[in-house]
Amino acid sequence: MADPRPIGVFDSSVGGLTVARAILDQLPNESILYVGDGARFPYGPRPVEEIRGFAMEIAGWLVERDVKMLVIACNSVEVSAIGDIAAAHAVPVLGVVNPGARAAIAATRNGVVGVIGTLATIATGAYQRALGGSVSLHEAACPVFVEHVERGDTTSDGLREAARRYLAPLKEAGIDTLILGCTHYPLLAGLLQMEMGPDVVLVSSAEETAKDVYAALSRTGALREDPAPPAHTFLTTGEEAPFQGLAERFLGHEVAVRAVKVESRA
């Protein structure tokens, strides 16, 4: 039976909107309920157990609002909590790590792959597990990238210097494919491509994740079939104005954003 309920998507802030945009592009008839946890951003430097607590809280809040699927559009959340979230709720739960790894395996020509991400994402070794022994993987934590994106900075000299420093070991390793292991990073694609050179393929997990959403909903007959336009809701636990400005950059059009308090069910 067709399912008119929204897809729940959440992230530490606005980065997951790259995934939401890919879902909207591939599934334009679906409704999305998005939560960005701006009040507790950034997640990347936090301990895994703390990230897990935040993630469980938001996932539970979304399920209480009757979403038909949870999309964890944040690498730091996925590596900290996806198993616990899936075990706690009776809706499909999808993340971004496996889709990104799958795309990198398909893209690499020399079998030498790099991944950049937050401290939490890199520390867990999630991409190494997802890729297995199929490639030679080189990883780099890039903690300041998210802060620059959240400020709307994708071009400053300070950001470029940080990128050169972070990426130098990956260039020396001879990678031909770079996984953008944080959903904020696609906004830095121009800078990253310039620093890595034109022969390195940049892999964003957003489009691959949207394909997984489509496949999961199709398999279960849960695609929305209502002829009325879908309704999208974008929420932040932080301040509305800065979130809205960034959201419109990520999505490419005007959006209405509301602030919300995600109450713990404990």
C-alpha cells in the first residue's frame, strides 16, 4: 500500500540537507521532515557516547511524529548510533557510509581511496569496515571544515590552507578517489577538487543514499502516491535565521525553517 507519511531525515545541523536535496531530486513526490540539531552542533569533536545520546533522542522524536523511514544524514551520528537506532524502532533506518563506500569502489581506478571526515567519523574506522579489503584506504580528519561551511565560508585563504594541510598525506599516498565523509563537505567540492587535481574523483554519498531510499520504499510498496504536492518541514534546534540562510544554499531555493525543542522521552 502506498504510504503518504514523510521521510525523517536528521543531522547535527545543515549538512544533511545535501542528502535531503538528493532525495527530493530523485523522489519529488515524497514529503520530508528534517531536523538539524543546531543547538548542539558540532557533533564531530564530541565523544561517541554523547553523540549516540543526541541521536537516539532525535530519532525517537521523529518516530513519534510518524515518519515511515529514518535517514541518518550525518556520518558522525551513523558511526555512533545507527545500530542502536535500528534496534529501537520499527521503521527502516538508512545511513550514508555504505552508499559512499559503494560509490568509491565503483569509481576507483587504481584501488587507492581516501576519505575525509570529522574526528568522530575517522576515529571509529567505519569506512575501513565498509570498504573491507577491496581498496587501500587512507583517512584524514578535517575538523575545521564543518565550522567554515556553517559560517558560509567556502573560499577563504584560511580554509584553503587547512585543506592543503589535511589533504597533503592523501595526495602523497596517490589516491584517485576521495570520499567526502561528511555531508557538509559537498559545499567544498570546488576547493577540494582544486587542491586534489582534476584526476581525483570526489565521491559524495548523497545521491547514492537517495538511491537506497528509493529502493527501500519501492521494495515495501511505501512510495507516496498522493497526487497533491508533498509537504516539507525543516526544523532546527538552534537559531532559525542562520539555519535558513544555509539551508537555502544547500537546497537551492527558499525554504521556511522553524525552531523546535526536541524533548527527551526519558
